[in-house]
Amino acid sequence: MLAELPGDPFLVAIRKVYAVQGVAIWFVSLPIQVSAAAGGGIPLVAVAGALLWVVGVVFESVGDHQLATFKADPANRGTVMDRGLWSWTRHPNYFGDSCVWWGIYLVSASAWPGALTVLSPVAMTYFLVFATGARLLEQHMAERPGYREYQARTSSFIPRPPKRERTK
């Protein structure tokens, strides 16, 4: 792709890849930056943010471990992971990541200037759900055997109990 663009490939890479990523990282990390500069805030809000962050890290870790264990079993080859957290949401890792960013935001928002950075977790959640995360993975997985049925019974992002199959 970079070879098709006119100009020095190094400069094209800087402009098209690294500059865009740099701006995105700066924007998404604004709550951390503001929180570091703002100092103390409302402890209850900061504790709620820290707890949400822990929930997110645990959700991501457990989901990733469950998927790795599932994939390691040759009997599961070609099947859809629909157990554990994966029976409650098709994307436990993305949901957990979103919780991490919202938790960081809440810690930041415990002090006044931090509340102004709300668009950072909104943007991150948008990327995780619609832009690069879940949406792209769903397109990739759509044609796998059993995936449409899995989609019909399992929440896309926010964890919910799986829908029961209707009996005829």
C-alpha cells in the first residue's frame, strides 16, 4: 500500500501511519494526561473508576485465557467459541478494554478538568465496537459454520445472558 503512494516511502509512512497513530494515542490518553496534572479529586469517583478498570482487566484476561484454552484443544478446530464469557458477549476482550478506558476516564473525571476528556473513552469505545475491533472481526467470522447461530443468541458487545433457543 505504501509503495503505491507517491513520494519517499519513509515520509509517506510517517505521514500516513505514524502521525495518525500518534494523534490517536495522544487523544485517547488525554484522561491520563489531565489526571496526572490535575491532582486529587472526588475519592468515590476515583474508586469507582479503579474498580471499573479492574473489571475490564479481569474481563479481558479471562476472555483471552478462555479463548486460548479453547483454541489449544484440537477437538475445537473449525468450531465457534461459545462458552464462558464468550456465551455472554461475542467480544469479551473488547468489552473489557472498553471498561479499562472508561475506568481510566472516571479516575480522571474525579477532578474537574478530567471530566472534559469524556470524548477519549467515547472514541476508544467507538473504535473497539464499530471502526476497527468487533465490526471487522464480525465480517471475518460471518461465514464460519455456526457463527450466524452464535450471533443470534449472543450479545455483540455488552455482556448479557445468552438467548435460549426456541423449541418448535
